[in-house]
Amino acid sequence: MILCDTAPLFSLVDKSQPRHQSVKIFIKNNPSTLITTWACFTEAMYLCLMRGGWFMQNQLGQLLVQKIIKLYPIDEKYHPRLLFLMEKYKDRPMDLADATLVLTAEQIRINNILTFDSDFFFYRINDTQNFNVINLEN
């Protein structure tokens, strides 16, 4: 399993994005399940709406239907942890979507993440473990 941030999701469906092809090739060559959160998926849906309207939103939605991506649910008992993470990394600053990815990494015990966000070099899983940020060339 590999965590997937907003930008790679958006890049996958927006052919004008500089990393579109590299994300597409990565997904084709890596049969691992991509895990994201509702917060990241919502951000990507918004970007799709602004950039390409319903057509692009539908393309993103099809990633769920085709099970290319899977959404990890955040239980309400972890809401305090999300706020703690956002406060801890407020100097970056950490947004809610990033906090959900850190929490998901903690919950399912994975450190591989597909992201273009350099903040994941600073964020720590369980306050100690580094993320393995997957590097995709443009």
C-alpha cells in the first residue's frame, strides 16, 4: 500500500500537469493499492472542478469505482490527534489533508507516500518515523 496525496491524484486526471505522465506510469508499474483520505480526495475534486469541470471530476471519481484508489476513513476518536498534528506543524503550516495522511500512516503502519509536497520530509509518523517520499521525475 502507498499513501497518495492530493497533487498526484489531480495530476493523474489533468493531462496538462507537468507530472501527469510520471504519475500515470508509476501507477501502471506499481500494483500496490493507493490509499488516500476524504480530505485529499475532496481537495482533488475541487481542483478538478476548477480546472476541467464535471468531466475531470468524473475521471477522478472513476479511480474510486475502478478501485485504483481506496479511501481510508478517519474515525472521530482521532479528531484530537488531527488537531494536535496541525498545531505541532503549524510553522509549515500543516493543512487538514496532510494531517489525515499522517494519521492514516500511523493507523495502517505504512510510510510510503506519493506526494509532491516537501513537507512530508519534515512530518513524522507517530512523532518519530520518517516518510518514504516516492520521487517522480517530471
